[in-house]
Amino acid sequence: MVAELRIGVIGVAGRGGLAGHAHKPDEGVRIVAGADVNPPFLDAFKETYNPDFVTGDYRELVARDGVDAVFICSPDYLHEEHAVAALSAGKAVYLEKPMAITIEGCDRILQAACDNGAKLYLGHNMRHMNFVLKMKQLIDEGASGEVKAGWFRHFVGYGGDFYFKDWHADRTRSTRLLLQKGAHDIDILHWLCGGYTRKVKALGGLTVYNQISDVDPNPEPGKRDWSLNNWPPLSLKGLNPVVDVEDISMMLMELDNGVFCSYQQCHYTPDYWRNYTIIGTEGRIENFGDGAPDTVIRLWNKKTTYRFEGDAQFPAPATEGGHGGADPAIVDEFIRFVREDAQPSTSPVAARYSVAAGCVATKCIRNAVGQAVVPEMDRSLAAYFDTPTA
């Protein structure tokens, strides 16, 4: 066990604030360094943590002997570069999702971890959300029998306020929103259904936000402009200068264990929430709410006409902390992973396959491909991480 775990943060604003859950000097865990290209972000970081060192060049941070672990919370298109550098320097890495914006980028990150014997942890915090954990428990207990299908709908009510006002809207920097938002949900579908996507069909398009001409020529990094007054979607102003990612997407997936799944994502709905439906040989499980105090999982396991309340209900409210308590939980697990070799509930291999499914779906949409196969990762590399399927 490391006497004191010294943490550096690359990308200190936005999701970089997640690392604050790790800063517990009285428990031997301390944020000691930060790297960011935006000086105001570094100023705020210094005021919050009083670190030993800050820099505008992430390479200076990963080269320091006084840093044991690194949180990489930079924009998606920099994940590969930053993760490979940190892993090559032998640092333990907490890497925000998506792992990278290409399949090849994911595989290079995995190879760097393997080649350098460095610990790699993926920030798929939804595996720590109470409603997901309750669904996983019910499935594992056989409440709905053997899983045969997983359906998912994501109503991204703030899509136009967030993802179409900064770099996410530019496919050269994000590939598409099936990675930024979908990486979470594809990972959860894989986890709940017990397999990885093997074949994909997909449709999607840019159907609303391409009609808005009001743009912000110099949007601030990670621009967020959410308001109840930003409605209807076509009234939005200040979009990113480049908007060429799809605002609606639908994909069908066949998993390697024979389970069939669907994923649907829309960025101009009036509401925001996630809905998973898992269908098995003996019933159906569905979440109503995804972290609100009244979130409940409903189970139907008797023959019936439609009955809204189901045959059984299981409360699954959020706990205190960011993302319904998932943020402090996942950071605590990362710290135990680094200090005590605790078994993580997230998986680098699963994270790679969630990105791979999204990338292949993008290929189907943009190249009018009827069906495409998700490339399998190198089996010896997968074996290195000793990760069971999903």
C-alpha cells in the first residue's frame, strides 16, 4: 500500500472536479499537481487544492516523480494522447469515458498499460448508480429469467445546451455523440446483458441543429448554457461554429452471447432521462427515473395485460454526491484499486468495446452500411487485463 498517494489532474475544469473526491490529505491521498491549457482554470485549481505544481503542459506533469496517479479529464479527443503518455511514464491512470474517439486509440491505450505494467481504470461511473446496481442485482438473481433483449432510450433534453455549443458538435474532435453519451449506456447494456456487441446496424442524422444559423465564433471550452427558457430547440443561439454530428441516432446490436439490444438517443427532447428495459425468458425489468428520489425499478413476471406498476417494485433512489452518488463511489474505488489492488467494477476491455460499438454504428450511419462487425480486440491483450466478459 502506498504511504501517500499523490495525484495529478490533466484537465482540471469540468469533469476535472471529480478528482476532488480523492483529495483527502488526512487519509494519505492528496492532489499535488494540475495541468491545463487554460490559465484561469489553473488559478481556480490552485486556490482549491494548494498543489505543489501546476503547468500548461501535461508532459511536465506526467514526467514528475512526485506524482503517483493521474486523473485524465481532458476533452475526449485528447484522451488517447494523455493516457498513453501517463501510462508510459508508469503512472496509475483514471481515464474519463469515452476511452478514446477511435477503436485504434483505445487499443493503443490498452497496449501502453500492458507494456508498462501500469494500472488503468475507466471512469464509467454509471456502474455505481443505484438504479443500475439494482437492475444488475435483479438480473443476476434471475428475476426475469435468462436475458434475451435489452432496449435503451436516452432523452438528452440538454443536448442543444451542452453538446452543440462546444467541441462535441465537431466530429473531428468527438467522432459522434454515440461516444460521448452512448459510451456510458452501451457499456451498461453490455454489463446488464452479459456480452459485447458483435454486429451493428444503425441510422441517424442531423435533423434539427443544422437549421440554426446563430453561432458563437469563439465558444469557451466546455461551454454550458442550460436554461428552461431555451425552448423550443430551434430557438437556441450560440451554437458551435462547426455542427456536423448527428442529433438523433438509433442502433441495433447483436451481442456475442446472442442477446439482441437497441440504443436510441435524441438531443432535442423536452426532458432528460435514461430508460433501460431488459427482457428475459421469465419477465421484464424497467427503470422509471434514473436517480431522482422517486426512482423505482419495476418487474413484470406474470402473464397480464399492461399493468403500469408491474408485479414488483424496487426503490432505487440516488445517494449524496455527483451523478447520484456515483462520482464519490467510483473515485473511492479507484483509490482502493491503486492502493490495495481492489477489484474494480469497471473494465478497460468493456470500455473499449463500448467505444468500438459506437464507432462501428457511426460507420453504418455515415457510409450507408447495412450491417457491420465490431472488430475483436487482441485476445492476448484482453487476457492481460483478466476481465470477464462485460
